[in-house]
Amino acid sequence: MPKEISFLIIVPTYNSFEKLERFKKSLLGQTFRNWRVIFVDANSVKEHKEWLDLCVSLDKRFTAYQEPIENKGIFPSMTFGSKFANEKDWVMFLGSDDWFATKNSLSKIAKTIAHNLSEINQKLIISGTQFINKRNDNVLRINAVPNIRFSSNKELAKFTFLGYVPTHQSLCFSQELLEKLMPYSDQYYLAADSDLIFKMFPLEDFKIIFIKEILINIQAGGISSIFLRKRLKELILIYFNYFKFFFFIPFLLRYIKKIFSRLKTINH
């Protein structure tokens, strides 16, 4: 595997060190070792800051920064962290309550990049994710990728019209693509991740690879679920901006797919 492949994982934090232990454990257990993590902290309490300092002191691959005072929030913190990406980096954005589903998650992505880069020069990798119940650790829902191997941003727009939307945790960006997409929009507090996906559609054609395996776990019940009404309002605006008066079709299909995915998971 080419040594130049490296991962930069950006994680906004706020008083979440207990949840981060699970993320840290899943990361340190990865078989692929060429990664860096940037924590962007929103002025947490002393105990949390001490936890971050301990991470940084124990492993030089961890770095922690304070959230910029002039630009606060989860997505501004992600934008801030993305500025540290190097040319060879592949960048992922995870939350404090997300973690890798297997010890080979990064290895699987790295091998996929290495085996295809010279032929199709892909700019984005999208993997499967699953939502975990925080009370009992059961799988609530799976966000599966389309049943194809290769795609493009134009085809991704078509899949989105039919209701498919990848979770932001499932996206692994080349530094080149990320540079074109940044910053996350400051117009949306809860749905800027969906807006970033929609920003891909008008770009010049680029290649995408789907990985069917579940590589990322997402704990259900995050801030988007807590403020669901506000997020829905933001999503409607995003869908309308791109799909205009047809927005209700992909918007409704998005949630129908979620319902069927949850029912399918329960029945299994």
C-alpha cells in the first residue's frame, strides 16, 4: 500500500471526553496506522481539556485546538480543522459519539484508494454506516450505499433525488475535493453537512467509490435529533435550493428510506 496515503480525522468536541474514549479505542486499534486526529474544542470544562491534553501527550498523532472565538459551532470547527489537511491526506469528519465499526475500517478505505487511484483518480470514498442505540448498543438503522461500485458526483445527485443521502461520517474526501467544497455554510446550524453534499453536484465531474461494508458506527440521538424541527426546516431549504419545486420528492423519499431501513433492521 502506498505510504503516502494518510488520513486526517477532524472531531469537534465539547465536554464529551467520556464518549471520546470509545472513539479513541477504536482508532488506536486500527490496523492502518498512518492517521492524524485534530480535536477542535468548544471551550470545555477543565476535566475534558485535561483528557485532550493527555491524548496529545501520549500519541503525537493527536492534536487539539481551541475553537476560534469568531466562528463558533460544530461545522465552523470542522472548517477550521480542514485547514490542516495536507496534499496527500484523505479527510473524514466524525463526532465525539462516532467510532470505527471494525479494526480494519481505515485499512479498507486505504486499500480501496490505493487500488483504484491510478485508474479512475477518485476524489471521494463513501462507506456504509450504522446508527447505534445509546441505551443498549443495538443497531437501530443502517445507511447502506447504492448497489454499485463506482459513481460520479452527477450520479450522486440522481441517487439523492431518489432519496439516498450519505451520512457525513461516511464520507472520506481527497484534500483536492475538500478544498473546493470548504467552508461549511454558516447559513445552516444543523444541516450544513447535507449542504456540503449538495455543493458537490454542480462541480466538474469527479469519481466516487462506494464501499458496501459498515465501517463507521454513529450513536443515535445527537444534536440533530434533539433539534429535529429546526433541522427539517434547514433541510427543506437546502432541497428547494437545488431541486426547486420538485424538492418534496427527494425530501419525502429520504425519510421513507429511513423508515424502511429501521423496519428492516428491527425485523432482522
